[in-house]
Amino acid sequence: MLFRSFKNSILFKCLVLLVLTITVLMGGVTAWFIHSQRTSLMGTWFQTNRDIAKNASYTMKQEMDLFDRQLYLLGKTSSISSLDPIEASGFLKSYDVSPLFMNGEYIRLYGRNNELICDNSMIKAAAHNSVPQSFDDFNRVTQVRTYLSPWFWEDGETPKKIFAVQVGSRATANGALVASFSMRRIWSKIVQKAEDPQFLIVADNEGKLLMHPNPVLASEGKLTVMDLGLPAPKSLNENFSDFVKLSDGKEYLTAFAKNSTYQLNVYSLQLRDDAEKAIFTTVSTIFILLVIVLLVTIFMVSFLFLRFTTPLRKIISYINYISEGNFDAEPFPDDKRKDEIGILASSFNRMLRLIQKQMKQLNDHKKHLEEQVLKRTKELEAAKNQLDIISRTDELTGLPNRRDLREKIQQEAHRAVRMRRDFCFIFIDIDKFKRINDTYGHNCGDVVLKSVANTIRNLLRKYDFVARWGGEEFLVMLPETALEGATIVAERFRKTVEALEINYSDLRIPVTITVGVALYDPRLGVDRSIQLADQALYKGKENGRNQVVVWNPKDTTEEDYKAAELDLQREALNEEKLH
């Protein structure tokens, strides 16, 4: 009997069809979503590995550039350029020079006939027997650029490279200042352990190891990356990123970066099992969540069915009661259905035979008028709300406009004075925005404005406020925030926007902002406090843009306070006149 009742129920049929549809859709969506997430996560792992290799290559370049500059400056000093053995030797062994070199490194000065004048032999690092006693590539040392030797190894020591610059004697001719650069400098900057799943391997142009999680392997100068199973550096380009199986039998996600000047070839390796494990965990979590959603959906559909069936049958009984003489129901077509809707239609039709024609017309007309009035009222209310939103919102960015933010600032100013709490303003200006408009067009400028607006909005707390102040300018108000905290927030804005990826057509548009920060001063009032942030921003633009400038409250003069007091008095008089 219960099954027959369900079989004839249109509600039951619809809910069963709904469950089947949801099941099919969720299955397809789940499969597609898991595949897309796995592809996206794997792409992220590849990109991260490439970034690690590039960052490591850049760090090594910086360290070697610094060594090059230090050697160049030493060659320009009068103590060295004089080529005087006593003066130069004392200078190289002084405490001003010795800290520039570490264990295993040396520096030597050669005269115009390539004879050794002096060195830094008092330095502890120069006492090793492995230090070369001569340098014979003088014909390659020019005034144009620093001479760089290939990487070399000495008696199992750390890999080294020779740097040589030309020095000049004012009285005679040229000499040479020669120093060795130890790879140990790089090791001290990039510390890694053999057990790390993510690690770096560095090799010279011939593939010999310069850096490895196990330093012993890089100290001998015999082992190459090819021996480990990696491709030779000469066969790779900067965009190489793939899975490589090494000689240890494990497969690694490998990225490559190179520096031709210093003959540095960086391999960034990540164990594939670790990457796959992380991806599997993420995908499994997503799958479980989707299954839970499906089960909850089925439960809710079943609950709704049981929830609505009983009330519908009670409604039918009530309609039968109305058909006995209580005429306050809507007509319903009788289409001979056997489900609940059909029963309702039959009951309504019995009532319709008892309703007089004049009463029906009157009730219909009354209902029509009420509906029209209600419809027009709702339309007017909706239009009023929409106009209010438009009047307070910037159309392009979706941010509040200046008018809306001013009202919130006035409220916060009263509250700050009453509660004795600080709050700050952050004035933001997009650098060289006119050039972006002139170069790429106003549509590109609109994309930049929207991207910057969304970035700033996403970095705020729920009770902070941001508005488009005008053009490419934005104003942020940070309630209950001291100047130090506002400075941190402003710097976060600047860094996030600087790292922002803004793509327009096939172009990547670099964007930076200049930020001015100021503390609200009750003695100055709202407008002048905002002007302080604007003045700080202007200083940042004068000093080169892409920076945060904070207005020091100590820089506010008594003349500023007197002028602000006059402004506040005039505003008070105007308000009294209005009231």
C-alpha cells in the first residue's frame, strides 16, 4: 500500500529523478575536478622547482659579483696601485682586508713583469700547501673586465675559481691583483642536508660537481652530474623541467638554471614520490569532500520527501472542508491525475461550482489591484536601494567611493576620540598610471585598476575600509591601528602589488604603487590628516616611487595646528547655520 502510494506520487518521482541526476552530475564533475586539480598541482610543483633553481642561481651570482667588486676596489687603493712591496704587503695583511677572505682563499699582487710582489700569507687560509704558488695567465688580465678562470680543485679542497684584475702604478706600468674564490662561500649561503627531499646540485660547464648535499662528493673534482644520472649542462636550456631517474634508482622532479659568466649550472631536485604523495593527499581530500556532499544531498532529498508528503495530505483534507462551503481558495485545473496534485485539483473544482460569478470577478479584480500595488512598491524599493548603492560605489572597481568612505571616516573619528583609540590613513597611488593608459590603452588601465583594487581589498581586515579616492588613487582607513601597524600593512600592499601578475592580451603589465601613511590627529581633523598621508605619498614619488613613506607626527608644525583649528571653527559655524 505504501509503495503504491509512492508510485503514484509526482513528488516521489521528481525526487528520485533529482537524486539520479545529481549522482550522474557529481560523478562527472568529481572526475573532471580531480583530474584538473592533479594537473594544476603538478604544474605548481614544476614551477616551484624552476623558481628554486633560478633563485639559487641568482644568490650565487650575487655572492660572486660581490667578490668581484671587492677585488676591483682593492685594486684601486693607493696601497695596491703603488706596487710597493712593503706598503702593499702590510695592507693585504691588515685587519681591513683579511676579513674579506675565508679559509682556503688567497690574494696575491704581481708587478709589471709578472713577478710576485706580496700576498696575504699571514692569513690562516693561505697556510695550506694546496694554495697555488704562481699565476701565469697575465696576458688575459685587462683593464676592461675581470679575468675569471675555470673552476679547479686542489688536493681534495673546495672548488675554487681565480679572479684577477689589473692595477696601475702611477710611476711605472701595470700589475695584477689575483685572488681565489672558494665555493665554500656558496655552501655557507645555501645550507642543505643529504636527507632533504628537496636539494640542489651545482656543476661547472663540464658537469663536474661544485655543490652537493654531501660536500665530500664536490670536493674531489672527479664526480660529474652525468655519473649521478643527470643530463649534461651543455644539453640543457633554462626552460628544462622534467622527471629524471638518477643512479640511486629514484625518480626526481628536476629543474635547471645556468649562469654562463661564472660557469654555474644549477639543478633543483625534488623526490617524485614526495610530490605524488602530496598531490594524492590533496586529491583524496577533494574526493572525500565531494562524496560527503553527494551523501548529504541524497539525505536532504529523502528528508524533504518525507517532510512534504504528510503536510500535502493534510492540505487535501482541509480543501475538502473548504468545498463544503468555505470559499477562500484558488482555482486549479482538473487534469485527472492520481497524485496529490490531482486530488487538490478535484477538491478545488468542487468549490468553484459554489462560487458566484460576481464574487469571483470582484475578488479577481481586487487581487489584481493588490498585486499591482505590491509589485510597484517592490520595484520602487528596489530602485531606491539600487540608487543608494550606485551613489556610494565606484562603478569600475566596485569599491566604495569617496562620499561613502568620508561618512565612515567621520564616524571613526568620533569613535576614536571617544574611545581614545588610534586609527590611520593609507594613501595609495599607482605608479606611472598615465604611461600605462598612453601605452596600452584605457581598457588596460581599467584592468590594472581593478586588479590593484581587488588586491588591496583582499588584504584588509573585515572592519577596515578602502575606497577609490579618484583616478588611480585609493584611500584606506585602518580603525584601531597604530602607526607601526599601518606601516606594516602598507608595506604588505606594496610588496603584494609588485608581485602581482597582471596580464593584458599577450602582455604582462608590471605595476608598482607608492604609499603614504599618516596617523589621524584629532587636532588636525579628518581632511588635514588625510593630506598628511597625501604629502607622504608625494615624497615617495619624488624619491623614486614603489615605496612606503610614513608621515612622522613630529614633522607637524604649530602653524599646521593653527590652520587646522581655523578650518574646524569654520566647519562648526557652517553646521550651526545649516541647523
